[in-house]
Amino acid sequence: MRTASVAFLVLVLAALCPAPAAAADNGEWSVRPADSAITPRAAFQFPVTPGTTLSDRAVVTNTTDGALTFRLYVADAHNTERDGGLAVRGIEETQRDVGAWGKPERDVITVPARSALTVGITLRIPSDASPGDHVGALVAVDERVRPGAGSHVGVQRGVGARIYLRIDGQRQPGVAVEDVRFTAQNPWMPWTGGSKSTVVYTLHNTGNETLAPVVSVRVGGVYVGGPAERQLTGVPSELLPGQKVRLSASWSGAPFAGRGDVTVTATADSLSGSASDRFLEVPWLLVGGLALVSASGLLMLRRRRKAVLTARSADRE
């Protein structure tokens, strides 16, 4: 039961829309910061000095026709290994960062049908908290256990409002690309389509600031086919400090012949990092076809020369 609950919480938070003034909402209930006196907020965002205590309020809204009971907790956020989306630690997991610093004023609440309830939240920042960005969420977990799709395992659903803390201190942003692997799976005959080449790489935030990287791939060397450079999709829009994600991108029209290197480069603001993989691609069917044509041409040339020599010999006689 616990494993199913944790897995579902990861999916819910990863699907949240970070658009301004949008609540974290799954269609039945939502969690958001209480509106400030100036403007609605999509997330809790604080510049923080180590050793301070922060207090704020959250609004949990029930849009169903019946009362709902929720367990509230503060969780650490991280990037998923699968696609780099934002996820949280489960309610029973050990919290080490924002999740260890935060606590709602009530662990369990019941929100009446078509109603909202405001709950306080406190964040106690330790004096030795590391500078830079720390990300978490205030999560409301529905106490109801529902059957999982296609299985007999029950799941619990949760929705989380993100918490962004920027702790005072030295900024040390950094980004790196590691362990690039280029795999070519081109069709037997070039230019006939069906290329399934892939580029696999690790994207690593080596600094203490959250990044929104842009990733591109470039070909160097002597090659045939494929654009010299293209931008990759499926890159996480928020790569948290210290996080590594293993990503894969298909490459339609990749080089089908040649020798050189494939370089993946990540950029974020003024930062950049890159890594490469060597490749040697030989279109054997094309080579074999050319060899066959060449052999046929040589054979015809030899026959023609032989015929000419035979004709000359006949004339001399």
C-alpha cells in the first residue's frame, strides 16, 4: 500500500503546472498559498537567512460533493530519473531538506464539500543550511484508498504546492553533461527513412541554483546525412541543485555514414557544459552495392578489352 501511495504522489507533483497564480489541482482538490495582500501566488517563495523561522498559510480547497480528509506534510522535491520531472518524497520517507524544516500546524484536516480550509505552515531554517536553492512542497494526501488501474493494489492520491527557498550565501551555479552515448540504427538503404538513432546523456546540475537548461546536439568530423546541429526536446524545465537525470532523445535523420563525434551541450544563462561520443558509421548495403557495381564495371571493361584485342588479332591475320 505504501509503495503505491508514494508512486502516485510522484506522478501528481510532476504534473503540476507552474504557471503564475495557478493552484496545484487534480480536479477534486487543490493546494495553494493563501493570497498575499498584493497578488495571488502559485507557490511559496522566500529569500531566506539561515537560522530564521518563516510562517505562512495554505488554502486546501475541496471541489467535490462530499467531505474529504487529508494528511498534510512537507516534502523534499527532486527530479525523477525517468524524465527529470519534479517529484516529492513520500509521506513515510525520510525528509532531509525542506521536508525536514517544514511542518503544517495540523497533520490531518477535513474539508467540507465545496469548501476551503486555511492551514498555517512553519519553516524553521537551520543555521547551517547550505546557500542556494532548496525546493519542496506542502502535500495534501487523500486518506481514501482507491484501487489501482489494472491491479489489486490500492493507491492514495496527493497534491502538492511547491516551496522555493533561496538561502543567502555564495551562489555557485554549474551545469555538466556526462556519459554521452550515440547509437545509430539507420535503414539499410540511406534516404529511405526509418532512422531510429538515439542520443543518451546525463544532465547534471553541479551547482546550488535551480536551472532551466537548453540542450543541443552537434556532429563533428566527416559524415553524410543529418543536420550539423539540432536542439533536443524532453529537457526538464527545472533541474534542481545536485540532481542528475539520464535522458534519451531520438534523432531522425542522424548521420548514416562517416567518422567523427557527437557532442551534447547544455546551456543555462551564461553557463555551459558538454561531452562527446565518437562514432564510425558504414552503410554496408550501400558499400556492397557500390562494390558490386564496381566489380560489374571492371568485368565489362575486361570483356571489352578482350574483344578489342581479339578483333585486332583477326585483322593482322
